[in-house]
Amino acid sequence: RPPPPLPPGRAEALLGWVVQSAPALQALRVAVPALGLYLLASLARADAKRARAEWREKKLRSTTLLFWLAAMCDAVDALIHAIVVVAHLHVVHVDHHALHDLETYGVYLAMCGFAFMVGGEIASNNRVGRGIRAVTETFDHLVHPEHAKAH
């Protein structure tokens, strides 16, 4: 069974509120993705800075690549947010379904960017990295015994 209708006074009041709030709701449709754009641009810059620092300090290709991938995901997600903002400002027409598809891709990019960043941090700072270095040093000492005597 369908729910009972609202009493006449409430239905008109709700409709009046929605009509009066339309400009504020439209403003939120622009402001929220614009804030997301700002956040993502900041994240992309921070990820790129982290990638450069990783390479400068440790010269590890794998972790540097993870940080660059995170930066790229955040940058493309920021571009998607920019398209959403422009579409909601009605500067250019963007198909409604295409806009939803772009937003879905943005969510996937956000998840990938997060995974790349966390993976890079874990790989860069955990004991596994130190263990790999220890194994390579041991191997180096086996191959080049003259280096082992110097230590």
C-alpha cells in the first residue's frame, strides 16, 4: 500500500521550502565538488612532493612509482571534479549520464590513489624494506667477501 498523503498544509509548506531553497541547493551542487577539487589538487601536490622526496632520499623505484601513481590518480580525480563544477555552473553542457559515469570513475580513482599512497608508505617504512636490504647486503657480502671484511 502506498503511504498516506501529507496533510494539505504540510505538503504545500514542503513544496514552498523546496522552491525557496532551490538556489541554495544549486550553490551546494557547485560548492561541494569545488571543495573536493581543492582537496584533490592539494593531495596531488603532496603525493608528487612525497614521490620526489622518496627518490631523492632512498632511490627506491617501486615506492617512488607508487607515490607517483597516487599523485596521478588524485590529479585526474581533480580534473573530474573540475568538469563536474563546470557542468553544474552550466558553462558547457555535459550529458547527465556521462557526468554520473565520470563521478563513478572519480570514486575508483580515489580508491586507487588511496591504495597507492598507503602501499607506498608501508613499503617505504616497514620492516619488510629493512629485511630486503639486509638480504641484499648479505648477498653482496657473499659475492664480494672483501666488502664483508671492511665492515
